[in-house]
Amino acid sequence: MGPATLYGTLDRLVDGELIKETTDRSPRADGERRRYYESRVPVVEVDSTYYALPGKKIAETWVARTPDDFVFDVKAHALMTGQPTEVSRLPGAIKDELPEELKSKKRIYRKDMPAELLDAVYTQFRDAVTPLVDAGKLGAVFVQFPKWVFPSHEARELILDTRERLGLPIAVEFRHGSWFNEKNAERTLRFLSDNEIPYVMVDEPQGTKSSVPPITTAAIASSSYNWPWVELPVVVRAISITAAIPQHSPART
């Protein structure tokens, strides 16, 4: 088993420093926490893209404000995996084209989306991360399937369809333990291996119906970029150094 990569999650505070300028001259605004973070981990997961489609300018800022060898794994938008999204968070161009009965809903699902608007979701996501691709800083798109997605032909086709639509490397995370129970484990691993799709292993408590067991027979990827294909590459998720980043309070006036 190869060495594991120290892997962080881009939390909202660090994410904010990477995205926007500010006139606040506090240590946090000056980027101290961001620089500390970058010195400790070579790769992070961007979680905000799950909730709202990113814009290209954000990715350009990530590229400009990180070291040349820094890597971003970007989580797929909720609509790509069958999870709900808030209508209010959709880009205006997509929201304006929704049928009236969908505009009035608080949340919508992939199955609700007209085909052309679902295509637009994938297109905007892919275009937005182009700066990361061009700079060699995109590791993969993390495709996180909800706990109601069980092992099936349809689910496996959805995984392949997502990769084809994006035209980008993906890594898959499952949220239901049935993917790796006695009946399905071998087939799941074979499917991922045959299609060269890395698996995202979550460091999570065991013992519930939805718990996904750790995969200890697969090689741990030494990097999330250009995975070495030794057995099945695995990215260990949910290891965060956020708590180790110095905390600062703005100066009181």
C-alpha cells in the first residue's frame, strides 16, 4: 500500500480568502491562514461547488493565489448526483428558464430538470474549472452519491454518464454501505477498476446501515493528481487540518 496524501477540506474561511479581496487588514484577511494551510497540505477539496455552480473568475483566483504544485479536488454539483439543490442558488440564466412549477419550489432534483437545463449545469461547471485544468491544478471532480443511490445498472451508468458529460477525471464516493457488502463489494471494485475511476474513502464511524466500510485492500493514492494505477486508487477523505490553523479575531474598535 502506497503512502497516503495529507488531504484538507477547503472550509468557508479559507475558501473566502482564496476567492475575494478585502480592505480588512486583519491577519486573516492578509492571507496568513491561507498560507499556513498551503504549507501543510498539497491538495484540498472544494466543497462549495456542491451547493452552487462556480464561476470561472473564482477558479482563476484559486490558480493565482496558490503555489504552482497546489491541487484542487472539486466536488460535483448536487444536481449531477441526484441530490437536491436550492432553486435560489441556481445561476440566473438557468433559473429563469425553469418551468413555472419548478421556479416556485424551494428545492429541485436532477429528475425534475428539463434535459437542456441539466446540460447547462454540466456545461457551466466544466467551463468554470477550465482555469484549474489549464494550470494543471485540477486533481479530479469528486462525485458524491447520496445514501439512496444503491448498486444497480442505472447507478453505474450514471457514474459513466457524469464522467462523459464533464470530460474530466472523476473520483466517486458512495454514501450507502450496500456498495461494499458481501454481495456487491467485488463487483463495485471491479467496475471502478475497469473504468479507472478512483474511489473516495471516507473516514467515518461504522455500524449504521449507511456506513461505508474502509477499503483496506486497495492502494492509497500518493497524490490525487495522476493517480498511480496500482490496484484501485483511493483518496482518503475527511482528514482536515482546519483545527490546526491559527485563529484570529478582528481588532475591536
